[in-house]
Amino acid sequence: MAKYIGKRIALMFLLLLALTFIVFASLYIAPGDPAQMVAGLNATEDDIARVRTALGLDQPFIVQYWIYLRNLLTLNLGTSYSTHQPIAQEIIIRLPNTLNLALASIILSILVGIPSGIIAALRKDRLADNILTTTSLAGISIPNFWLGTMLIYIFSVKLRWLPSGGMSAPFWTPQGFRQIILPASALSTATIASFTRIGRSSMLEVLQSDYIRTAKSKGLSGWLVVMVHALRNALIPLVTQFGTSFGGLLGGAIITEQVFVVNGIGTYLINAINTRNYPVVQSTVLIIAAMFILINLGVDILYSFIDPRIRYD
């Protein structure tokens, strides 16, 4: 296991290195001059040239990329063009809000999606199965930005039950719980639908296995067979979906944060793109990618605990 983890960590660094090059090259050839954005609309050509020199943008591509990598090795993410503050410090301020939203969404997805998938499998081709299957199709199809707008209109503007935006506390606190309900509901809809569909398919496959029929023939209760014998063997696809979904929620939070005015790294990234704040874009994308890779590494390790037959030796 230790050897496998070491290989995966080495591969993670190679993936992140490739990602830094792709993002850096994409921003380098993108239209627009960040020096002009920093200097201002009324800046002269001399002012823009001085800013370009100060930011190192007059250097060749390879030199700029090497400086960027050298700074990364010292955990220096650079300085924001717009605020002139260290990017690492600004990300640390905003990252908890994004993680708060993503964690609340994945917990909601698990609590709703997995039981829905089990119920749909146990009630195959019946009313409950048809309702849950149709609902899951609708959940995957509905854009979360549209759903978020509708939730704000209904529960904040019309009914005045919940706040329309903002995030000032973790979701496990009373204030944070009220603030997270709408954005987490909007963000997790597609994930709930995915858990329902995959859980249903996985449970149906497991329930048709010989050992399940043997357990039933021994007189074990239906729920004991489902929860103890069937569910554990149906968890592998669900754990895989968890890793993919959590990474997707981190990316999907970019749009949801805009709708619900959450000061997270998604909002930070969008603002940076609009202002050609390249160091912020590079650092934010790198942080999101690193979290996604680490989550999938954790999922691979979790496989061996769920199914003892899986070994990475």
C-alpha cells in the first residue's frame, strides 16, 4: 500500500506540472494585456511598459514559466495584480467558504441519493422506482444556476424564509445552516440524481447475486440482507461516484457562488479571469486540481477497506 501511495503522489506531481504548463500557456496566448489592466484605462504607453517590466511580462515565455515554477517550489503563489496582496493569503480566506459549500452539498447528496437508489432498486418497476428515476433525470438536466435563481425567488423573495446569499459561518452552526440550505440544494441536485441512478443500478446487480439468495434462504430479514450483505458490495461504484462528484462540486461551486454571492475561490477565480489577473487564475486552478487529485487518491485507498479483495501491492 505504501509503495502504491508513493507512486500515486509522484504521478500527482507530474499531473500538476503538466497542468501548470497548460494553464500558463493558455493565459500567455490569451487576448488582452494584463499590464494595461493593472495600469488603468488612462495609462500612457510608457506607464504600461513600466508595469509590464515590473510584472516580468516583458520576459520570454520560458523565462516567465521558469520563474513561476521556481516560486511554486517555495510555496509562493505570487501577488495579485489588482489587490497587490499575496495570493496564498487571499485563497486561505476564501477556501473555507468553498469547502463549506462543497462538503454540505456532498453530505446532502449522500443522505438523499443513496437511500433513494436503494429504495428504487427494492421497488423496481413500481411507482416509487418510476418517481425516483424520473426525478433523477430531471435533477441531472436542470442547470444549477437556474435552480439557484428559482430557489432565491421562492424561499427568499416571496416566502422570506431563508437568506438569499452570503456565507459567514460553517454549515453545522445554526446561522451557517440557514445560509447553506439554498446553495447546497442548488449545487447538489445533479449529484443526488447521479447517486440515485448509480445506487439503483449497483443494488440491482448485487441483489441478483447467489450469496444474496443464500442469505435470504437462511431466513435473514430483508433489511438485514440489504444493509449488511448487499450495500457493502454495492458501495464500490458509489465511492467512485463520490470522488468524481466531490471534485465536480468544487468546480460547480464556481457558478453557485456567483448566484448566491459567496466569497469563495470560485468567485475569486471568475473575478480574476475578468480582470486578466493571471497569477490568481493559475494559483486557483492549481489548488482546485490538487484537491481533486487528493480526493481521488483517498477514494482509491478507501476501496481496499470496503472490499478486502482489492490490493495495491
